[in-house]
Amino acid sequence: MQNKQIWFITGASKGLGLSLVKNLLKAGHAVAATSRKLVELVAAAGADDNFLPLQADVKDEAAIASAIKSTIDKFGRIDVVVNNAGYGIGGSIEELSDAETRQSFDVNVFGTLNVIRHAMPYLRAQGSGHIINISSIAGITANTGWAIYGASKYAVFGLTEVLAADVKEFGIKATVVAPGAFRTNFLEPDSLYITNNTIDAYTAVRDTHAKYLKLSGEQAGDPDKAATAMMELVNLENPPLYLLLGSDAYARANDKLERLNTEFKQHEALSKSTDY
């Protein structure tokens, strides 16, 4: 095919990552994809000459470096890097241990950094590439009961904003994607961790978790349409730094913008009172 692209995707054995793999292969692109469980990845994605399944945990920097090198060895280059690996974590800050909190950041943030760190030398050498970091609408406006998840996804926003500026001179682009609720297994136990250390006083947190868990299988977002949107994104002449996915994400993000604008203006005098 003309304009065949080489994609490298993490966390691809399920969810949005898997939908992206399948749609890319169907369109004739080449895909290298990682999962902690190689058997599940191969079973889910199927066999294809353009598909390179790789076993790698994003927390393992050496494994990520090896996976990226294997991709270059097989396909010769990488056009698009998608940092999709991640999981949800629910609970108030008080209810989640230091170890649980750090594990979330190790996957959702430091795993993303591991991939970028080892992909960048190849992208710089070829003078092109597009890095897509999957955050969440929770990275713009998080709900009650998801403080740690929101914090990790806010971090993905922040690092992508600066990454885009840092790599622009090399001809490399970066986009942070904020999906809303999509009909994947994200609300199932293998993708979502809810604290067992519940404190009865946090009634609002319990109510929010119960509401979200009931949405499983009823989310409005179509993961195949999300894959199509990301495929269109990389073909734009001037791709955005920020991309919302889903009507719910669009509504929540714009509500946050209005609230920020209102509060900034409401307290403008106090904000400026600190100047000499």
C-alpha cells in the first residue's frame, strides 16, 4: 500500500490498544505491539505478516528498549508511537497505600517515559515521527474517588505538552489524547483496581465507584471509531497537541474550561495583589 506506516503500541492485548492494532492491520499498516502477556496479545490480534507481537512490561526499561529495537530491526523505522498501556485506580488518597500509588505512576507515567526515552534516538535519527500519549478525560477533570488516577493522567498531559515543544525541532510531533468512556474492558477487574482498604466515612467515593462500575458495557464510545480517529490524526498536516475522544470527554473538558475562566476572573484582583 502507499503511505504504509509503522506503528509501535503498548498495552495492546485489549481495549483501545487492541482496536487500534486490528484497524491498522486491516488498513495495511505494520504494527509492533507490546503486552505483559504475549499469548493473550497473539490470540486477540491474530497472525499477520505486518504484525510483530512483543512481550514487554512498560515498567521494565530494558524490556522496552529491546522491544523498540526489535521493531526497528524488523520494519526499519517507527512512524507512530502510541503509549496506551495503563490502568485505572480508585480510592481516596487516604485509602490507597504508598505502594499502590507508586505502582499506578510506574505504569501510567514512568512506563510512558520509558517508551519515549528509548524511541526518541530512532525518531531523531530519521527526522520524523509522531508520539501519541493516551491520557484520559480524568487528566483534565477527574471525578470524586479517582485522585491517584487523575494525578497520573494529569502528569501525562504535562509531559506531553513539554515533549511537543522539545522535539519540534527534530520534525517530531506529539499529541495527548483524552478519551471519555469507551465500551472496552476498562471497568473490569483486569483493567481497574479499586481499593480494598475502604473507610466508611468516604460515602461520596463509594457512591461514585458504584455508579461507574454499573456503566461497564454501556459506555457511549465505540473503540473502533476511536482507532479510526487516531489513524486520521497522524495524517493531518498540522495535528493537534490535544485531542478529546468522545462526546462526554468534549462536554466535560469544556465545562472545566468555563469553570477555570470563571474562577480566574473572579479572583483576578487577589491573584495580581502579589506583584511588587
